[in-house]
Amino acid sequence: MAAPDPVADAEARAIHDRILTIDTDVDTGPGFMTAALDPGRISRAQVDLPGMRAGGLDGAFFIVYTAQGRRDADGYAAARLAAEDKFQGIDRMLRAYPREIAQARTAEEARAVHASGRLVALIGMENAYPLGDDVSDVPMWAARGVRYLSITHFGHNQFGASSNASRALGDADTDDGLTDCGADLVRALNAAGIMVDLSHVGRRTGLEALALSKAPVIASHSGARAVYDNPRNLDDAQLQAIAEKGGVAQMVAYRGYVGDVDPEMARAQRMLRERLGLTVGGAMQRASAATLDDYARELARIRAAYPDVTLAQFADHIDHAVKTVGVEHVGLSADFDGGGGLQGWDSAAESFNVTRELLTRGYSEADLAKLWGGNILRVMDAVQAMAQ
Ligand SMILES: [Zn+2]
């Protein structure tokens, strides 16, 4: 890599500082906003408030994430608790640091919070599983500020098929489309002004949800399948369908969806997880702070020791999506603290690198403002306007 030119860098930095930058998929790690992990300080997490400041990342969709489990009363009850726990963590952060970060529910609020010098918190929900057998909780989540909801995560659920069937849960490898309950969900999300999110959703289920939705839909964190063939990514027809509906596809800087992960690196990571007892489901949530610190430190060492998937490869996904559907329908996400990141954008603190890379590739400041937040805020407002 050529040495950065300090003059060009200062210009790029000025552009980065002028635009409102939003990452649309940030998870909260184990113990978030407890003694184990304080996002108000420099932490082991990829996203904390000092890191956002350092990298000029102005806002993020923090995610109420629930892993897929069994579709029975016990499973739904556990999922409801898990979702509540995630939401409470985000809410505690907002209450603990009111001068640092504030929640936004509309584009206008996002811009106002940003103008006040604070970081912008938006809320998304990954996996509709905790809703249970019906969609009566949707207005409650909307009132709490949830602005997008992914129908599925890994594994099929009561609403439809995932892009990744779960063998452990006995899923069939097929996508039978949106269920009746899934159709109810799309209607309920439209009515509540919540964006329907197709990331993690099976191709057929997603296209059926899109066709049924009266409002634009999004993919909150997925790549371009024409650049890297992975079921989590979107093919050109899916990208076009999202764009034609007025929505936006947020390319994701998740190394395993961006390109081939070096097999030796993957092996080293697997061995590390085995050594620390972090392989079974839920192990991360139960691990001690010391174990998680160890894991973060060792992971960084491994990633430095092997050739990694790069920011340039991620930018290839952005280039392809923009060429295919136009700059109005593409955005950026990293899936930080949920497995995301790659060399050059591996934490919020490195967010400026994305702007510099895209400027090098010929994107204008206006393009960057759209990619970094303008598009998702436009869609968020459109979806809420249609609900009223
Ligand atoms: Zn995800």
C-alpha cells in the first residue's frame, strides 16, 4: 500500500467530518453496559463511544439481536427475554451517556442529534423470532424506536426461511417462502413504520416480502453475490428489486461475506475458540470478561499474522452495487461486534478509511453522504410517512 499523502488525507478527513456517517448494523457484545463492558470507555468491543469519535463514525443502528432457537412456547419465551436484554443494554447506554449519544427515531432527529455534537443511536432488530406466534408486539417495538426488523437470522422461523438453514434446528434446505404469519408481519411492519429488512432472509421469502410490502424495504447488512458468492449476499436481481421499490442495500464489511478467508487464519481462529471454550452456542454470553479480553487480544494477533480480506475487496462490493442499481440505493454496514470487520475497517475507530478508499475510487462528497447515511435515512422516513 502506498504511503498516504498528507494533503489528500486532510481533504478526505474534512469531507468525512462534514457528512453524517451511519453504520446500519452494530451488535452489542456480551455484557454490554454492565461492569463487563462499558461502551463509554475504550473497550474490547469494535464499537464504543470513544472509538466512534476517533473514527468519525457519527451514528449506528444498535441491534436487538436474538439467535434462532426452537419454535415452541419455551423457545419464544427465552427469545423474548434475550431481546429484552439486548434492548435494555442499549437503553442503559443511552441513559448513562446522555451528553455523548442520543436516540433518533426520524432522519430529522438524527440530523438534530448530530448537529448537537452527540453521537446518533438508532435501533434495529435482527430476527423476528422473539415476537412469538403473532405480531402483536410490533407496535411496542416501534414505540421503543425500532426502525428496521430482519425477518429471520440463521435458521428458518415462524415467518419465513433464512438464507442459511439451520441443521441443528432441523431446517429443510429449501425456502418455502413467506408464511401466513410472515405476511402478517410485513403488513404489521408497514403499519408501524418499521423497515422490512431482508438481510439473513431466504431469497424467495425475501422477494415475497418485498412484493407484499407497500413501503420500500432494505437489506441492513449484505454484500453483492456477483462479487462474492455467499448465500448471505444479494444477487443482482435482488439488488434491483430492492432499488425498484425505492429501498437500499447496505453492503457489509464482514470478511467471510466479502471474500475468501485465508484457510490458515480460519483454522487459527477455530483453535482459539476451542482453547477458550467459546465454540458452543451461548458460550460468548456466559464467558468471563477476562476470557473475552483474551479472545479479543488473540484474535487481533491472528488477524495480523495472516493475509486478511481487505477494505479494497469490500469497496468492490460497493462499486458493483452502485454500478448495478445506482448510488441512491446503496449504503454501508460492518456488523461490528457480531462477527464483522476486515483489514482496514475492523472497528468504528477505522471508519475514516472507508471514506478515503471511496474518494480514491472517484466517489464525490455527495455520493459519500448518500452511501454513509443519506440513503438509509431517506428510506426510514419514507417508510414512516407511508405508515401514517
Ligand atoms: Zn447479522
